[in-house]
Amino acid sequence: MSKDQMQNEIRYQLSKELLIRMLFRNLITEEEYHQMNSLNLQTFQPAEAKLHEKNSRCVTEKQVSFA
């Protein structure tokens, strides 16, 4: 994986984490989450984009814990 690919992967993961936090704090709807996550997938093109897209549909509150 190149340096640029690694940076895009990290940027995607950070943006996804922020979206998940916003979703579970009811700042955005689930539909908005999926729209923004799809845009982030297109923008950052993480190495495992297809896997990320599949997993983004499986986000549940049980999978995420916030302190």
C-alpha cells in the first residue's frame, strides 16, 4: 500500500468514526449517514472500498460505544 493509499484509508476511517458518532447522537439520520459515507468512499477510495461499503450497512448501536 502506498503512502497516499494509507493516508486515504486513515482519512476515510476518521470520517466514518465522526459520522457514526453523529448518527448515535441523533445529529444525522441513518439515510444521511449512508449518503455521506458513500460520498466519503468515493472521495477517499480506501483500499477495501467494497468491504467498507458492505460493513457500513451493518452499523448498530451495540457495535459502537462512546465514553
